[in-house]
Amino acid sequence: MGESGCRGLFVGFESLSQECLDEAGKPANRAVDYMQAVRKFHDHGIGLMGAFVFGFDHDTEDSFLATSRFLRDADIDILQMTLLTPFPGTPLFAKMTAEQRIVDLDWEHYDLGHVGFPTEAYVP
């Protein structure tokens, strides 16, 4: 890719927690391989925009700290952080609807920046 002139990629890491990745149905994402993959891209002159999602049931306060350390240690070039958003028509939306966790159906808020459901730790 580097030889072809590629200078940057958007990479949906999603999470550093394998539990969260499994929850998201991302079998190809293996958090244990992230650092090595980033180094290979950087070694070939390819910068990375790393995308991370927060709000999974398995996220904790430590998730933010671990992600911050990874971003620094891996020297991620650009960061995109979003909130977990249960878009209509997705398995996540169906699951959260069945669990009666969706508290905001204002579609203007389904923009990756609003929280439309309480997290597992918050569920009364």
C-alpha cells in the first residue's frame, strides 16, 4: 500500500476490549494485534486515523485510560471518538429495544454524539 502512494487510512479499531469487540460482532478485530498492525503501517509511511467507540456494556472508566495510553504509545495520527449509537435496523437497536433500554427516539440525536440509552452500569 505504501508503495502505491497510500499515505493514510481510516481504521475502525472500535475498542481495545475484546469483550466489547465481541459484543459489537467484530470477529476480525483482535485488540491484541492492534499495536503490531499500527507499527507495520507506520513503517511503510502510512498514517492512521483511529476510530474508537465508547459506551459498550463492557466499557469501564479504565477503557478511557487504556485507550489514551494506546493512542500515545501507538502514535495514532488522528483520533475519531464516537458514542455507541444503536441505529434503527441494526441488531444492537433490536437488542436494546427488547431490553427496553432505548430512551431517546429523536432521530436527530442519532449522530454518534448523543447518548440514547443508559449504559449497563446505569440501568436502574
